[in-house]
Amino acid sequence: MAKDVCVLLGTGSIGQAIIRRIGAGKHVVLADLRIENAEKAAKILDDAGFETSAISVNLGSRDDILRLIEHSHKFGAVKYLVNAAGVSPSQASVKDILRVDLYGTAVLLEEFGKIIADGGSGVVISSQSGHRLGALTEEQNTQLATSPTEELLTLPFITAITDTLKAYQYSKRCNVLRVMYEAARWGKRGATINSISPGIIITPLANDELHGPRGEGYRKMLSLCPAKRAGTPDEVGDMAAFLMGDKGRWISGSDFLIDGGTTASYWYGDLQYLKASH
């Protein structure tokens, strides 16, 4: 019997926290670049009473995204899309960051915007990093928001990027702008789409960073931010559940910064010292 389908790309702690809040009684498609990650998440969720399937997907490939849609439709109409996939400045090249985080996310929103079910909703996990990029020109904003997806990586100010952090920041700024652009099209299908920009969230990877060679810098930053701590996947999950639920139906095309006040402090408070390194 066909069910509503939830599709999750990126099967780590944040993605799983969201799915636990929206996936009950639905078929949950777990997509990850590494099939073993998807299968591990499937086992955890299966044991918690969710119905799942696992698939390997490269977010930076349109063919893989189309294959994901084909797989998802085997189980029913796609009602929810969560993109928690991506690569970070410390683990990927400029080329890969732009291909996956910028181009891939834009293609994902484009293709799922063609098939998302009436009453459906999507959430893109972006990053506070996009809010640390200075203001772009109106022309640059428009180009990032509206350029055909296959032209995004050829924009002159994108091809000029040589630093992985800048590639990541531009990618995350683009995520927010593409969400705004796609919200108009998703709305014609009766669906909403928003982005969430988390700060440092405690996941296994982040925990390693906090106790690794750069841990002292991270701990100092957290101690000086207004919340004086990192966030949890569940706090992001609660925000996503609100946006994707009945109470969030009037919200679309928006970005929600959830970082314990870190960005506010980066621009105007005790964390202004970080600007020099960016």
C-alpha cells in the first residue's frame, strides 16, 4: 500500500533527529554517499519502529538525484524532503564543495520541486557560515538565486574562488537564495521549502573537533557566544518539525539561523576576533 514518503539526504545525527519527528507512519528513504552510513541509520530507525529503505546517492550528481526520485516513488508520493548532506571546508576541495553543496543542493531543489506532493514540505540544512559572508551585490544575489543550475558553477565570481572556506560560505549563501527562488515554484504545487542555518551542533564529528588539535579554539568560541554552549541535533530537529508541520504552513522561502547567538556575536559582540581569520 502506497504511503507518504520522507526523503533524507545525509543520514547523520541532524538528519536522523528530523526524521524521528516527521517520519512516523511514512516510508523513510535514507540516502547517503556511503551506503553503509545509510544502512546503519536504517537499522537504528527500523529498531525504533520506522519503515525505511537505504540508497547510495551522490548529491553532486543530477543522475543520482533523478535515481533517488525514481526509488522514492516506488513507495508513494514524496511529501517531505530533508537535505542534511554536504561536505565541509576541512574535508573537501574547492571544486567538490561547490559541486556538492552549491550545485547539488540547487539541482535537488529543482528536481524535487517538480514532484513534491501537495501539502508537502522541504528543509535544507545550510550553515551559520553563510551568514559570515559579507553582503553581495544585487546582481550576484540574483545570479545565485535564479541562474539555471547548469550555469551556477560558471559564474565568474564563483570560478574565482580559491579558498575552501569561501567556497563553503558562498555555497551556504546560495542555498538560502535558492530556497527563496524555489519557494515560488514549490508553492504552485502546494508545498513549502525553507532552510535552517545551524551553528556548531554536537555530533560525533563535532565532538572529535572539540577534543582535537583545534579544540581549544572551538571551546573558546562557544564560551564567548551568548548561549555559552553548542547546540544539539534535537534542537535543529524541533525547528525542522515546526517548519514541516501544520503550524509552519505559512512559512516558505525563509532561512532560520539557529546558532546560540554566535553570528550576532561574530558581527557585533565578543566573537569579532574571528573576522580576522575569515
